[in-house]
Amino acid sequence: MTSSTTRERLLDAAQHLYARRGLDAVSLREIVQAAGARNATAVQYHFGDRAGIVRAVFARHLPEVEARRHALLDAYEADRRDDVRALAGALVRPFAALLASEGGRDFLQIWADVLGRPDVIVPAAALEDPADSMYRWRALVLPLLEADAARLHRRFTALLYASLELGRRARSGPRTDDRLFTSYLTDVVTAILAAPVSDETRALAAERDAARKGSHFSNTGDAGPAQHGHVTSEQGG
């Protein structure tokens, strides 16, 4: 068995196990055994650790998602009209296309698992790289949101909801009505993006911001914004 074959078998096994049992319930030893690898340290050799495996799973599937989303965003920009549902579709449909294959369904479950964790939210490229489709999507959605909705990270809420629903759908196996599911999920994501911010939420957000500003002044004496070196759900909005 060549090194590249071993790597692919390990990745296949990890993807299958992580999708069915969750990232926290699978040991590296189990992945080695499921892959039929002879070397007990094969995972560490090829991927380093669990995070390396997850990155490799993403590298397998995200290029297809990226290409589909860029194509949808290109069409949106060529159309030159504000259309929240079209942008909701550009978020949902590239992921939903993966429901058609077992490997794609595995990825969607792992993606939902990772995105729902407090310590890992979105790949940094989605925030920092203008060539990334999610960076483009966030920039195009922002002008269509209420100012308070943008401050409350509505874009991240839409991404998280869509990802969790797609992961849930993927767990149920192949279905004959995935087109209906995808259209309805696009409707719901559209509603999330377009929903008005209530007076109650607006007032509570103002209270929170005032409290944060006061705490920052007392801690630093500096009126400038705090700087953070990590990706959070708020930055992901």
C-alpha cells in the first residue's frame, strides 16, 4: 500500500466515523484500525492530529462548494439587483448539492459539528480572503441588512442555522425530496436575513454595547476598539 493510498484510506475512515459518531467520540486508534493501516502512528504521520484530519476533510469538499457559490455570486452581481433570497440561495445551495453523495453527507455532518463549537467557528479565509466565496457573500449581504441586524451578526446566524439543518438532513441518508428541502431552507434563511429587529432587542443590544464600552474604558483607558486574535461568532457575523 503506497503512502498516498494509506492517506486516502485514513481520510475515508475518519470521515465516515466522524460523521456517524461525532468528532469527540472517535479516537485516532479507531481511525487507524478502520483504515486497515499497519502503522499505529499513521494518522499522526499523515495529518498530525484530529484538527489536521478535519482540515483534510474540508480540503476534499470545500473546493466544490466554493466553485458553486462563486458561480451563483457571479450571476447575482451580473443581475445587478438586490435580492435577499438569491443570496440566501448562494449560501444554502452549494452545500445542499452535497446531499447527493455519501461523502458529501459525511462532510455536511462534520461541517455542522465544527461550526457549532465555541472554539472553532468559520475558516479564517471567510473573514480575511476576498477570493473566498463566503467573504464575497458576507460583503454582498451586508448592505441588505438592517444596521442593528448586522451588528447582531445576522449573517453568522444564517450560516449556522443553514449548516446545522444541512447536517441534520445529511444524517437521515439520501432522500427523494432534497430539492424541496433545499428550497424551503432557502426560504427560512431568507427570513433570517430579512427579519426586522424588534424594539426590545434593539434596546437590549444598546444596553449590552454600553456595558461593554464602559468595561473597556475601565480596563484600558483607551476609547479604541478591542483587538482579538481569534475568530469568534461575532467576528463571523
